[in-house]
Amino acid sequence: MNTDTLTQPSEDALPQTPAPKKPQKKAQKDPEKLETILATIDECGWSLAKFLQILFKTDRAKPDTEQPAMETPRAVKRKLKPTAEKPLQGKHQRMLAALFDGTSKPHFSEILELAYHSAVSTSFKTNDTSIPPGHNMFNINLHPNDIMYGNPGITSWSVRLVARLVSDEAELMADKKTGLHLRASTQTGGKNADFRVSWDKINTFSMKNMENLLTENAPIMAFIASSFVSADYAKVKPGVVAAVKRTYRPEDLVVTNALMSMMFGRSKLASLYPLCRGIWLFAVKAPITLFRVESRLALSTSYSTVSDALKTTSTGNQDMLKETREEGTHYSVVIDNIQTYFKQRDMRYRKESRMITGLAGTAVQMEDCDSDAFNLQTLVESQIKQERKVLTVETLFESIDLEHLQNVAAVQFLHALVTYVPALQKFQQPLADFSKTKLSKVPISETRRSKVFPFATNSADKMRVQGLSDGIQDFASVQLGVTPENLKNTVSVWSGDGKTFGMYHLMKKMKAIEPNDFDSFRWLVPLLELWHTKWTDLSRIIRLHWGTTDDPASLASIARLLNLHTPADLRKVDFYDGSYLLNIALDAHLLSCWEAHYDTKGLKQFFSRKITLPTFDSLWDISLKLAQRHASTEAYRFAKSPARHHAETHTSAEAPTSKPAIPPLPVPPKDKTADETLANSVSFIQNAIQWREVCKAIAEGDPGRVAEVLWVWIFTFAGSSNPLYTQFLLETYCNFKYEFSPALKDAVLKNWLVNLKGLPGHFLERDLMQEHHNFWLEDMAEHKGKEFDDDFYRNTLSMNVNHFLKLKDAMESTTLLQARTKRHGDVGHENELKAVMNKLQKDEVNYFRPGRNTGVEVTDAFRDGLHTLQNGKISDFLEKSSIFSNVTKMHAAYGGEGGTQLPMGPNETTLEESEFDELDLQRNGHVPHPSIVSIDGEMYLSDPGTFRRKSTYFDPFGLIYFVQ
């Protein structure tokens, strides 16, 4: 091996020397980083303001304005123009995008908050003259760029930005898509026809809807206004529910009202709120000067605009009625005379005070009925048969459902007990459910809301045949569109009070000679309305049972106890006073009978001491017995002639329960053991129960139950000097019994009542509805002094009256106002009820006491009526009522061609003036007629409160106050 030669090692085999490490920078804190950045900015020769300007300056686009900072996002988007300058790239673009799109933290809003607080904490420079020092940080005359101090600069910039934003919101709110556009008048088929005012649109108005509209389309303005109204609103943290709203001047209502007014100030087209407000002012009879002021303040539209809007709604209603009738919808009509006395204050030549009279009517859409029910030919064929001529007293009597009437009486006996005794009140709902099933006849759907359409008024005189004919022609032809050409072989139901019903038939007799169906009014089916019929029976009962104060069972005796005066005219009793007296007396009698049954002087204490209360079934059985003993014809006959029934003295009257046949005509001789006071009490209880049953059946919407009592009233009216209503009910009976087809009968029954609220227990008579309409119209006429065929009444007022009545309540409801009540210190009528009960108990009125006679003997109206009917009343009625069908029959025999005549006696073409006295039931002064409602089985008398905040109900039976 050559030692001189050395082998060199490979490079990999040589030892590696480690590279030197870079020195690590010390971690900087945020203040140190900030100092570094600021130093860099300073080295560049920039100020912090210059740095921020360059940082946020975007060259991608420039707003077409000298002051881009003042443009809103919507305005900037609208004005952006592309430029030739190079857009942002790289890190600058990425970091700005991350800042504004929320990728980087903290969010930009927090940075703005810190910037604002830093500006606020900075002292104001003494040499800064750009804005006066003070608390006002906004100057409308200065641009933010001209303000040196940061705090007012930021404030001014923010205010102007927000101003532009809310201006954009207002522009959005004024858009027609928001639904605020409502035109008082538009051309038919024009581009704005969709915005024409209608009651459907007005009825959808509510303050809550307006508030939601603002929240959705103008949240900034709504927030600012709410913060202005409520001191704490802006302090509430986002996402936190605000505190409970104020009861008085609620913030949301105040803000909504103000902003809707401001919207109308912005755009006259955004008129939904001010127009609805203007119509409401019209409905409450606001003076024109109020319209002028509110219109100037953009709170409502002008009076002329409101008037135009109401004319538009009237025209729309008429067009709709004609179109729907032509398409097959059937309407029934209720009419009534309307009158008011206009006092002339400026007495000059040919200017004098006068009575303004006219005719008003309302069309009611018929529902739940078969279209075949209105076949004119079918009705005429039934009338020509004259099957009514077989009518007899026996037929009438057999039509009375005695078992049903006994159940009616038993229900009322039990209702009085479970309502009065606290321990038994648990049976109230079971009784309501039980009676609904037990008494039901022809119920109407309890939530069916009636569709009613008032007609334009006219100056027709319904008490003259020609006047009534002219009025009907106006309603039917002009407003409903019924003509001889489009009669379509259909009948139409027209109703009214007793006078109107009588004039319908008189007109049909006089017009029967006309050759065609239209001119002869064969298409018109008269229907007797129920309110005035019910009122007539109330007057009959008060008159029959008034008596003297010597008789403890008389109403005179009870009235004196209650400090009630004798009615000025017992034939026309005031409904409020009469119903109050009757119901207090009836409840006292019913409870007195229960006291007699249990031999106690205190029902409440009696049941409160019982360990085990009676069952519902046992109470029902007792109620049936009490109804037989104290509210039946047999009980009356027993009290009048106990020996004839071989009865013994009992603590309460024991009457036979069988013998449903017609009572024998011969009046039994006077019995020395008769108890006239008990007989008077039985007669009153029986009559009052039937009257109350009609009231309750109407309120609960079962006209079939009403009809059951009407057939009884044929007899009682005939025996109580009410000849016209006897004829009217006989005519109604013959219509249902012999002439109406089953379909027409069902249609009439199911549309005899209206429910304007669509609530259970709120049905009322159609003539009462018309009276409420007339009350409002008459009050307007008294102030205007115009005739009822004047354009103002026909096209502005009368066709909208039902909506006015609803709108007043709706406006209070939408502003969260509660109904005024009578609960301030008023405890109801329990004291009065107890006083009457004590008197009946003390005098043992409902106990049998042989030979008791105070000199007052109440006649049996049913028996007297039976005498009257058998002694020629029915035959006389049939002779007179067949005149129209006789002429119709002659027309049919001659094919309907040419005129025919039938001799008529003088009494067949006119109604006697003396007979009108029976029908002359007028409202007492400026008090609207009340209706009766049923709520959870309880009945309440309702004051319509035309000029009040809300309908107030009080229990006519002396127990409860209730407010709707």
C-alpha cells in the first residue's frame, strides 16, 4: 500500500456545522402595534385623517354627486357610474371587504361606536367657530364637512344619512303595493279602479295593520318616532322585549297615528288612514269645521272627499246587488217609514217647520235555502187552491204544541232557580245545553253573520197604496234591478211591522187587477216582522195584568213597590219600562213558586244548608210539576173553580196535567171557593213565560220556537182587543200552513232573523234592525232639514248607515278603548227582586187560599179569543183575505190576459183609523229601541247606544250587569 497517497473522505462524511438562528422578535402588545402603525403613517407624511380617507376611498365607482358621503345606499346604487380608474386590488381590497362583510372582527358597528364615544370625550376647541358650542349637535345650515369638531360632525352626518333613509322609506310606503292607496272616486275600468274605495277595504282597516305596515316598510322611522314618544324605548337592548305599554296614549297607537298622518302629508295617494278617519268623523256627526282643520293638518281627508267616497260605496253596493240578484242570489227586504220633525229657526216667507217623512229599507241576503223555494208559479198555484178556507178554530188549536210549551215553562222555572241560588249555579251550563236540545225547532247557524244592504231612502208614503207602490218600485226596480223582463218567475219576501204588513196586503188587493205578475205584485210575499209583534204582546200583558194595588198579584202592586209610575197609555207601554217590570215580576213569581214547593222563605239559605244537593234530573221533574201547577190553562181553571176539579187545599196549586183537548167554551159559574189572586198570578206567569220565550228564541236564533208561541198569540190577541194583529197572525199561519211550499217555509223561517255580529245569542228582529238604522237617519235629517229623497240621503247617507253603526264601535276597538260600563257602584236589581219576592211570600200569592178575592179578576185572554174566533172572526178573515187569490184565480182562468175586477166593500180597501191605534207603537223620544241577547243561556237587554261608546247590556231579570 502506498502511504504517500491519502484517500479523501466524501463530502457527506464531513461533519455538518449548524446554520446560525435568526433572532426572534419580541411579541408586541396592541398599544405597541398601534404605535408602529402610527409611526409608519407619520413617516409617510400622512395624518390619521388622511390615512382613513385613503383607506376607505374606493375607486371602483364614484357617486354622481359632489358630496358622496351624504347619499343613502339606495341613492348611491341608483347613481353609481363606472370609471376608467384602476379598481382596488390585493390586500387593500381583501381587508376592506372583510371589514364590511363582517368576516373580520370586531364588527364595523363596534368601531363606529368607539369612534363616536372618542369624539364625544374630546374637548371642544375654543377657536372652533364652525358650530356654536352647546347641546345642539346638529345644524341644518352646515354640511358635515364644514364642521371641525368630530362630535357634531358625526351627529350631523348621521342625521342627514338617516333623513335620506327615512325619505326612501316614505317613498316605499307611498308605493301602491303597500295598500295605502284608496281613491274616493275613480272611473269604472280605469287604471286606478283597483284602488276605488269600498266597505270591504275600509272594514279591513285597523291600527294594528298600519303598525305592521310601518314595521315592515319603515322600520327606521318607526324606531325614531317610538323613541321620541317613549323615553325608555331607545334604551332597551336589541332583542329585549319592551316594557308593558301604557294604558293611556299607548306608544304604538300614537306613533302609528302620527306616521300615517305624515304619510298623507308626503303623498295624497296614501289616503287609507285619513279617509277611514274622515268617514269615522262623518259617522259620529263631526262638524264640517273639524274636517277643514283635520284635513289641513293631514289627519283626515276633506269633507267633500269623504262625501265622494260614500257616494262611491253606495254606487258599488247598488251595482253589487243588481249583479248578484241577476246571478241568482235571493234577497228579502224589510221596510219601514222614516220621519222627523224639522224645526225652522229662520222663520221667513215660505219657510216653516214641517214633518219630513219617507221610506227606508234594507235588503238581507237569504242564506241556507233551496233556490226552488222561490218559484212564483208554485206559490200562485197554492194560492189559487184557496186551501185556507178549511181553516177552523180546531185546526188552529191542534197546531199548538202543548208539550213543547210545557217544556218551555219548565225550563224557565228551573233557569230562575239555578241562576238565583249560588249553590245551584253549577247547573246553569247543563241547563243551557239541555234546553238547546229540548226546545230546538228550526235553529239558524249560531255564528252565521247576516249580509245586509240598506237601500237609498225615498219620500214615499207607505200609508197610501200608491205611495207604498212607488216606494217598492224604487227599492225593487231602481236599486235591486227587478223588472217585468227579468222577474224570472221568482218571488221575493218583503216584511215590515204591523202597519206595513197590513198595507202590503191592501196594496196587493188593489193591484190584483193588473194583468201581469210584476205590476200585480204577485211576486211579493208579505211577512210580518217580530219586534213590533213582541212589543204589542208586552203591552197586552201589562194592560191585562195591571189591575189595582189592592191585588197583591197585580203589576200595579209590584210597580208601586218598585217606585214605577203607571204607564201613560197601557196600549202603548214603553218597552224599557214594560220589559223591566214584567221580567222582575216574572222572576219573583217563579222563585216564589219554588219557595212554596220547598216551604221556605229563603231559597239561598235553604240550599246552602243541604249536605247533598238535588240532581239535575230531580230538579227538572220538579220544574215540570211547577209548570203544570202555576203556568197552565188547567191551573188557571183550577184556581177559578176548585170544586169543579174536586181539589183540596194545598200549599201550592195542584192542577190536572192531562186533557190536551181544546178547552170547553161554556164558562163555569163562579165558585165561592175560587182563589182569584192565585188565578191572576197563574195567568200572568203563563203569559209572561210565553213572551220571554219569544225574546229568548229570537236572541238564540230559533224562529221555529217563535212560531210556536205566535200560534198561541192568535188566541190571546183575539181575546185582548188586538184585532189587527189577530188578522196578521192568522195570515201568517195560513201562509205557512197552506200556501208556502216546504222549501219556501224553511227559507222564510231561516231568514226571519238577522245576526249582525256573527256571535251566538246575538240574533235580532229585522224590523228592530231597521229601527236602529232609522234612528240614526232621522237624527241626521233633523239637523239637515232635507227630504229623504234628496241626493245627500239617497247616495251619501242611507246606503252606508249600517257601516256607520259598526264603524264607530270598530274605531274604538282598534284604538284599544274598552266599553264603558255601569259597574261603578251599581249592584244590579237583586234588592228589587228580593223585595217583590218578600211581598209575594207575605201575601201568599202563589198559595191556594179558598175564597180569596180582592175585586180584581183577570180575564182568560185565550178563552176569550177562542170565543171571538168561533163567533165569526175566522170566517170574516177568510172572506177578506181571499180577495187577492180570487182575482189571481180569475186571471189564471183567462190566461192572465185583460183586467179583472172584483167588488170590494169599503172596509176591504182601507184600514180603519181606529184600528191604527193598535199599531201606533213609536219610540220614546231620542232613545233607540233595545234588543235582547242571550249569552251562555242568560238573557240581557241591550241598549244599542247609538251615541254611546259601546252597547251596554243589563240583566232585565234583576241579577247581573254585562258589558259586551
